Amino acid sequence: MAEARRSWRAAPGTLLAVALFASVAGVAVPVLAYLIYRRQESAWIPAGLALLAVLAVLYAWRFGLHPRLRATSRGVVIVNPFSRHTFTWEDITLIAPGENGLLVGSEDDAAEAWCVQKSNYAVRRGRFTRADRVAHELLDILDQHDPPLEDEETGLRMSRARPDESRLLTRLERAASEHALRHIFPPDEFPYPVAAIDQQWHRLLHDRSTRVYVLELEEAPVGFVAFNSSTVLRLGVLPQHTRRGYGSALLEFASQEIFDSGASAASLWVLTDNVAAHHFYRDHGWTPTDDRRPSTHPPFPEETRLTRRNPAAPRRSR
């Protein structure tokens, strides 16, 4: 059995409430059943109360004390009342707080640890809770198994984004977009949709099929990239850090990860009128297709799909 590095159960307040409930059910109810039996000399009601006490104690144990979350040398183990899930560190693609439990996922499976939950109120308020702290601890362990890419000479660091960083990514994307796309989205006519973009990032950060990375320079974020097994979904660099190769590094990193997953080609969507972006992608081997679609924000300008073939994929014979 793999050695446990850390183990979590329900929050202390929850454990206390469950313990009190189990104590009342396991002690007070049997005493009441005995007193009723002594007074009425009938076994039916006391027997029913005794059975109820046993069921209540089992319920308290199974749903309150039994669920746990363990980080071992091999991966993460989630024990819920009627299920058990194991994820190896190499397979984990997602660790994030969820409303029904801490969510751990891989490309093939996902499970929620019931013992570590984040309330709907905390989610709406954006509060940092115990569930966020546990997620960060697990992500720190994951980083030991899959370390961020670092270059000591340049001070650059490429690390996976944390599940509570939607606001950071929104700020980065806003700065990059407002600088590069003013001719397409005039800010006086179409203010940047901060709330909608934040919600999109929140969904991406909680999607086990999507990987989001932040590029840092001397611990300060300068760019970002998000992708899944076939598509580069988001890419941007702060305007004061463009033309330094950071965008190229982010794009090449995402492309290589997609190709390493076995995809024969990678794709992305770019605004048709974003001439600078088209030149950038063309210089990195991407070619436009005939696929078009409207973008998701007013005034809904057209987007074009670009593709890049995996150089390691076998070519089709004509």
C-alpha cells in the first residue's frame, strides 16, 4: 500500500456535529428505549428505537466519519460513502474545489471528495476556503511529480494555473486583448466583458480536459495559454512583454503537448480581421481553413479556424 503523505476528513465543525449526533443516537436513544421498556414492559417500541439508534450511528459513521481524502506517494485516493477512486499523479489533470466536494480528475475519470466541500455562498463570493487550501496543497504535491518548466538564466517559469486564478487570467487576457483588438472591439462602443470572461476562465479551470498554464517572469505573470487534446483555446501576452518570444514559447508548448497526446493536427480560432495574429500563426506553421464562425462577444466579428499538422504524424498517401 502506498504511504500516505497527507489525509483529510470532514471539517472540524462537521466532525463535531457528527460526533454529537452519533453520541445522542448511540447513547440517549437506547437509554430512552430502556426507560420505555421498564415503564410499559413492551418490547416493540424500545426495539424500534434501538434499531433506529443503530441505523443513525451507522449513517453518521458512513456519511460523516468514513469519507476521506488521502495524498499518497503514488497519487490521490478518494473514499466516499459508497465508492472509492484512485488517481495516479501522472494521470491527474484537475484538482479544484467543487460545490459537492473537492474535484479530482484525469482524462478518463473524475470524482468528488465529499469530505472537502466549498459552499455555494463561498463560490459566489469568491472566498478562499479550506477547500481551496486543500486543493493548493495537492497541487503543490502534483508539482513535485510534474515540476513547472523553469529557466534560471531568464527567470521564466511556466506553471499550471490554480483553480482560483480566474480573475488573474481575466486581467491578463483583458490587457492583451484591449491592446491588440481595439480596431475590432472599440472600447467606447464595446466595453470589455469582464464578468463573462471570468466565468469562461472559471469553467476552463474546472474542466478536466483543459490545461491552463501561466508564464511568469521573475514571479510576475506575463502570459497564458489554455488548450485541450486538440485545440489551443486561449493564448495571450501582456502588451509590455510582446516581441520577446513569449507568445512563441507558449504556442510551441501547447502545440507540442497536443501532438504528444497523439493528435495528428492541432487547431485554433482567430479573428479574421486580426491581421497581426494571422501573421504570427503563419510564421509558426499554422494555415487557415475555410471554417468560419461568429465570435462570442458583441459585435460578434468573424473567426477563422487555423490548423497545424503534427510533424511526427504519418502522411497520407495520395
